[in-house]
Amino acid sequence: MVNPNRSGGGVGFSSSEFEDDYERPSKSEMKRQSDALQKLGKELVEAPRDRVKKVPMPEDVLDAILECQNITNHEGRRRQMQFIGKKMRTLDEAEVAAIQKAIDSWKGASKSETAAMHALERRREKLLADDNALTALLTEAPHLDVQHLRTLIRNARKEQAENKPPKAYREIFQILKQLEAAKHKPADDEDAADSEDDDE
């Protein structure tokens, strides 16, 4: 007699209803996921320690990463990286997403840092090429020592013409960098500085 449960008939159920629940990722998909986690671990190992410590992750994973940063021996480091890969695979999706988000924010920060640096370099080139650029700079920052800046610009032009080490050239960049940093200082710092002046 035919078992009604085996057929796709009314009393039984079609086994395909539950197939989705048991579908496991393919081997190649698992390999891709594993490689991505290993890469994430590698990015953490190569990042500065103070940044890594701020990334939300379980203590044991953080310890493994910080320990790897201290290993200089090639084979020891390779083994530790494998261990980190293993640890990374124990993380759930939310933990992995939080780590990825932190790393992405670093990349965004370094992109904007690079853009800011290029802007300063362009400004320095303008100072060397056009005397009016110095007038514009002094309008923006009247506290700068105009004599010192003129000397630096003159020396930097000379350095370029004579292929000498770019000492003055670098110093101009530092002045521009400090100027830019002062612009972006939070107002609180300025208030604190003002109150200190009042105390004197």
C-alpha cells in the first residue's frame, strides 16, 4: 500500500517546504566569507593601536589583534594571523558590521586628511608663484610675521632654483598647517584660552 505521507498528496506534506531552512552556503561562498573576515583582521592588525582599541569587538579578538601587532617573527605572525581569522569567524553579523563601519570611517578620515594636505600644498605653491597670495594670506591671518614669511618664500624659491634641500619650503607648509588647525579648533578651546588670559 502506498504511504499517503510519501506522496505530495493531501495528508502528507511536500518536503520542499523545509528545504530553505536547511540550505547551507556553498563551499565557495564560505571561502569568500572566510577570506573577507581574514582581510578584516589583517586591516585591524595593520592599523594604529590606539585606533584598534576604539573598535567595538569582543575582548578575546582585540587581544589576539594587539598581540599580533607585537610579533615580529614572520612565522609567528603568520600563525597569529590564522588564529585571528579563526576568531573573526566566531563573530556574528552585527559585530562584523560594527568593525567594518569603524574601518570605513578611518578610510573616510584619511581621504579627507589627504584632500586637506593637497589644499595646503596648492596654497604653498601659490605663495611661491604669486606675491598677491601673501597679501591674501595676511588678510586672513594678520597675526602672522610678514617679514619672516617673505624671507621663507624668498628662500624657498632659491631652494627650488638651486635644487637645494627644501627647508624653507617645508617650514611654509608647517605654518599653513598650523593656521588651518587653529581655524578648526573647537570654540571651547578658545573660550578656555580667553579665560586664562583674563586670569593673568
